Amino acid sequence: MKQIIAIGGGGFGREIKDLKIEKYIVDQSKARTPKICFIPTATGDDQAYIDTFYKAFNSLGCITSHINFFKRTINLKEHILDQDIIYVGGGNTKSMLAVWREWNLDLILKQAYKNNIIMSGVSAGAICWFEKGITDSWKNHQSILPCLGFVEGVCCPHYDEEPERIPFVKEILEAKKIDECIAIEGYCALHLINDSPKFSISFKNKADTHSVVCNNDKILHKSLLGVEKKII
């Protein structure tokens, strides 16, 4: 069973408290002691972010590791394919994907996904799995960025958290640059199973995921077809 858990915002990168979404991710693995690898490329392998990852997931009984690209880099294929879960951190999506492609990590992750290793992450680590993502990788504007294409759709994280997100989604829908946007609010995760969205997981503030479309010049927010809402 292929799985992606895409988090719109929140989690251990902001605070280590109840670790609700982290526990949810770990619980999706069949392994008694899951191996989870953190990929913090989007922040340039920020050490504080890495330390927080270890603190969070060690407390959940996982076997933890991370990948550096800005120091000497390990055998990527060997390590990635030995994991139960991959967790990708937030940051600059464009720069992250460029580094991954230079190292062929995009291809290795695709093989891992086909091997039923769970893909997960927040912000950049949420949108990277889709065909395209809405990103603020550029300082002065939002943009539509081609991503890995493991699953269909255009995904926007932080939909209710960052003031520029909603107007940009509205603009590109009205301009017919996209037909639909999968908008994930902060403190919400979209859980996809076998390439299809199945659960909208709220872990604070009753956050949700939306299908945003433009119909007769009106912006509509709908529930994703076939998606069950869960509060954890």
C-alpha cells in the first residue's frame, strides 16, 4: 500500500508538545519500531531543525536518521530503501528539488514510494509529492512549481496561515492557469493511499483540506471527493 501524508503546516518544527501528527504518521507503519529518515534539504540542512526531529521521533520509539547534502553524503539508495518512513521538512521547495535531482534522489524516492515506504512531510515536504505545488521559494511572489509528480494535482500548504496564499490561488484559478487546487490548512494533513486522497487529518483548530475551484467566476471551497475527515 502506497502512502503519502502531506502536512499543511505545524508539527515538531514549531513545537514539541503532544506530537499528534507525528504519532499518526508513525502509526501508519506496520513496523514495530519504524525506521524514519528526515530530509531537511529545504532549510539547507539546518542543524536546529535536525536536532528537533531527533528529539520528536526518538520520543516515539523510532529508529531515526537524516540525510545531509551540504556535508559528505551517504549512499542514498541503500539508506532510503531501508526505511519505513521518509519525512521531508519545510523550506525552499525549488532549491530542495534542484539538489535532489542533482543527486538522483527524486528517482530513489519514487522507487521507495513504489516499495510502499511511507512518504510524509510538511510545507515543501507536503507539496513535493504532487505534480505541482504553490510555493513561496521566491521572496517577493508566490509561484506554481513543477514537483515530483508521484500523485496528481496542484497542492498549496499553509492555506489559511499565510495571507498571500488565498489571493494567489484565487488569481491562478480565475486566470485558468490551473483547474483545481488542493489547499491544506495549517495543522491539517492530507493522507493519500494508493495515489488517492483518503483522509483529511486535523490535529488542531479543526483545520481542514479543500478542493478550491472557480465556477462561473466564483471561487468555491469543496470537500475533496471521497475524503473522510478525522480529528486527532
